[in-house]
Amino acid sequence: MQSPPAMSPAPVPPVVETTRWIAVASLLGLIATGLAWELWLPARPSLWVLKVLPLCIPVAGLLKRRMYTYRWTSLLVWPYFMEAVVRIHEGAPAVLQVLFTLTLFTACAVHVRVRLRNAKP
């Protein structure tokens, strides 16, 4: 008896891969900015650096293209956006954080939208 042929994975649209890598890069940038902002940029390190921990959770899910992770990450990003807007007078880290949060939200939203549009009914 012959074994059935192996199922090949469905082709991934290029925009899905692009938004995946943009989301991962902006999430890592947001983590780096948060660490730098609370550890090195002030006069002394702060315990507020713990705010970065929730951002570390979705990294694996984004890399594995898990749809649910993209959905809740797009909601997780808004408190970081609000913090950056409130602290915008502190300079470049706040501007970077605003850019990273908006980029992350946009990449997650586009990723989910494209995958749902291409999903089989």
C-alpha cells in the first residue's frame, strides 16, 4: 500500500509575510524603546521597566502567524500609545514609541484583514 501524498501548505500571500515582519520589528522596537526609556535614559533605573513584560508575550505568536495573537496585540498596544502621548514632552523616546505603536497596530490590522479575506469559507 502506498501512503497518501503529503499535503503541501497553502501559499502565503506576500503581504501577509510583509505585515508579519513589520509587526515583529515594531514590537521589538517598542520593547527596546521601553527598556531604554526606563533603564538608561533617566538619571536612575526605574521599576517601571516592568511595563515591558506584557510586550514580550506576543513575540512567539506573531512569529508563528497565530491570528488570535495578532488580534489581541492590536489591542494591547493602546496603553503604550497613551503613555507616549502623555510623555511626548520628554523627547525622542516618546516619539519613537508613538511611531512603533502605530506601526504595530497597522501591521496587525492589515495582517488580520488580509488573512480573513483570503480564508476559505
